[in-house]
Amino acid sequence: MSQRSDEPSDAPSGPPSGPPSGPPSGASSGGGRGRRPLWSGHGWPLLGPVTAALFVAYFLVPEHTLGPERPVLSWTVFGIGLTAIAVLLVKHMRDALFDRPGTVVALVSLMCLSVLLFSSAYFVMSHHPGEFTGLRTRLDALYFALLTLATLSYGDITPHGQSVRLIILLQIVYTLVFLTAAATSLTGKLRRNAASRPPRGRDRKRDPD
């Protein structure tokens, strides 16, 4: 009977595997420098056109789309608009805490949209008799909304009616609760993004003389 040999074979099993051809997947190219913040190259170019589009739409919406002839529809659109903006503001404020891209443009656009919504409400209410004195145009309404936002008054526009005073109270509360929090989140995100950017010129190696 033939016996099986238990001794290991001296022949090599195969050539050793070579080193990996590229750097590890976790290593970043460029000497350990981090990625460029997304907001610096992708978000800012959209900020101007989006804000300009909101203001152009505000001045181009037909004057009698909403007004005294449709009070239920006017108040419904106003309430839905404020609620939607508040929900989106809370969402993007949460995204700003995690430094997600796109929050700068979203927060600024929503803040502008809220001011334009209150301005539209003031303009619509100016068509109600006895509500306003001195407010006749859309520019007057935007001017009054910004003055209310800044808690200023020059006395040239005076609210008289109970409905318009209710809208003023809503804007003051809305500003204190949502717009102040959104501005705080926005400035915090901008500070973190500015702190994370490497200083210019310090990472460059000087050439020998």
C-alpha cells in the first residue's frame, strides 16, 4: 500500500500579491487638505437671481388676484403661506446645524419671501376702506413691511383697521419666533464655514532662495 506524505511541499504556491496601486480610499489627495465648502462655489451664485425673482414676482402679480372681493380665499392663502414658510424655515435651520449644503440660499430666500408675503397682505388690505392712511402702492406696502420688521415708524403710513393691526401683530410675532432664529442659524453657519476654510497663503511652501 502507498503511504501519503505529510511533509509540506517546498514549491511556492504563487507570487506574492503586489502593493495597492493607489492611495487608500480614505486618504485625500492634495496634502491632506479638506474639500472646498459647497456653499462657496455652488450656493452663492443662486442667491442673487432667486432673491431678484421673488421681488420681480411681487411687483408683477396681478393687483386684483386677491382682495376685498375674496376675503376667505385671501386669508386662506395668507395662512397657508405663513405656515409653509415656517415649516421650511425650521427644516433648513436644522440642516444648517449639520452644515448641509444649500441652506444659505434657502434661509435667505425664505426670509425674503416672508417679508414679501406680509407686504402683499398690507397691499391687499389697503384696498379695504378705512384700513390704511398713506399706503397706496406695492412699494408703499414693502416699505411699511420693512419698517415693521425693523420696529420703526415715520408716521407717514398709519394703520387704522382691526384686520391690518392683526397682521402687524402677526408679523411682529413671526419675526421674533422664526426670522430671528433663522438669522441666528444663518450667521452661525457662515461663521463655521469661514472658520473651516484654510487661511490663504499659509499652506504654500516657500521656494528656496
